[in-house]
Amino acid sequence: MPDASLPIVAEGLQRYFGSGEEQVKAVDGVDLRIEPGEVFGFLGPNGAGKSTTVRMLTTLLRPSGGSARVAGFDVVNEANEVRRNIGVALQDAAIDPLMTGAELLKLQAVLYGLPKTQHATKAGELLERVGLTAAGDRRVGTYSGGMRRRLDLALSLIHEPSVLFLDEPTTGLDPMSRISLWEEIRRLNNDGTTVLLTTQYLEEADQLAERIAIIDHGVIVRKGRPAELKAEVGSPTLFVSVDTSAADQANTLLATFGDLRPSPEGTLGVGLDDGPAAVSNVVRTLDEAGITVKNLELREPSLDDVFAEATGHRLEGADS
């Protein structure tokens, strides 16, 4: 039985789609323990099982197996209680474009049973909180992508939830809108809100999350604090670009400097056992073999290296 004292806890959570030979395991035995007041990052590429896991934890999908409790309540047997205590901002949330931001917030207040005397006040407070006061009386259809995401966040906060789920909240946003949303997430967390954040953006997880879990093909492959996970990778990664015809020979030579690592298309990657000091030796070795180096890039261990080491491929959004 999951620990009811934790805001989010899951044990052996599973979700299958289809049946028989065509059955797909979207989530296959996920365990999570998220502490009160924590920002927890849930990383993985599209189709890895992030959103499916969130939909089970928010009662939108029934688990095929395992168990979970959110805000102290079982997601299957006490789904209504879960919904009353959480806020949810999903990536594909439908927002009526003909209503104004203020009207939508007042409607949300009605749906959550807030006293009528609080509707206008709460709407005004939340519009100010997410920087939309000036746009509150405009139809949502005129909002930019960043404004819509901020409004969606405000809608999820109308009932002051103790647990907040944000499913890829900054996907498609420009850098300034992304930073603005990060700041609001930090403010919410400082006020004591527990946040589960799914994202493809490694910088986002590094900036916001105290701990992360990386999911791939429905299975959690790494879990822990970002700094500790990056330290486990160890050596920095050198990415080298050479002519395609020389790639096999270059890989053989690079392997003498450390372990070969997954790399972006068109490059070769190697973890340098001797650190940055080995770069000049790598260049010299390739030059002596008649291999022209087109480009070199040395990166300190990152969450993308953690993901690559665990799965054998790079995470989408790693360079964003």
C-alpha cells in the first residue's frame, strides 16, 4: 500500500493499451515517491510514458496494474478526492477561444464550488499572478501561445491545490515566455506547492527540479538529484565531426581515449578518461591518421549524458 503521507506515490504503476499480441505497454512498473514541497522532474522523449503516467496520477486514465495515491487519496477508489486536491495543466488542454481569461477563471471557480463572492476576486488575483491582468477581458483566441499557457496555469490554481501537475508546460514557447513560466513555478513551490513537472527540456529540469526520474519505453531508467546523476557519468564528452568515409576509422581511434557514447547525428562521441587535457591528443591522433576534423565540441556531463548512458540514445530537446 503506497504511503498516504506523501503527496505523490506510485508502486508498480502500469498501463497497457490494446490486447493480445497487439498489446502495448505504455507504462510498465513505475515507482515514484515525491516529497512534500518538492519540484520533481519527469523526463523522457515523446512516447516514453510521461503523459500516460501523469494521466493515471490525475485520474484521467485507470491504471492497468499497480497502485498510486495523490494528496493522500487512492487514484482509483478515491478519484473525486484526488481531483479536489490537485491542479492540472496538461499540454493539450482545451480552452474556449471565445471566452475571456477572466470569464474562464470565474467559470473554473464555479466548477470547484467556490463561494460566488470570491469568483471575481480570485480571478483578478490569478490574472495578476501570471501577468495577464491587462489581457483579462480579451478573448482567449487573441492570446499568444505563452499567454495561453500562463492562463492554463492560473486555471489550475483557482482552488489552491496542494499538488500541481504540469505536463510539458513550456513546449513551443519562446525563451522569454519559458523563463517567465519558470519564475512562476518557483514562486508556487516557495509557497509550499508540490509540483510534478514533465518535460523534454533538460535545462528546464536542471533549473527547477530537486530530483528527477528519466523514463524510457515505459520504464524508469534513472532517478535522483541532477547533480548526483551527472557526477555518476564522470568524464566529459567530446563530440567530433569528420567525413563520413572516415567515421569507422575515427571511432576506432576515439575508443582509445575512453568509452564511445551516443552522439547527435553527424558526430562521433567519446567520454574522455583523462578529461579536457586529452583533447589535443585526440586531434593529433586523428591528424596523424589523415583524418580531417571538421568540428570539435567538449561538454561537461549533462542530463543528456545521463539519459544517453542509461538508454543508448540522446533525449529530444537536449539542445534546446
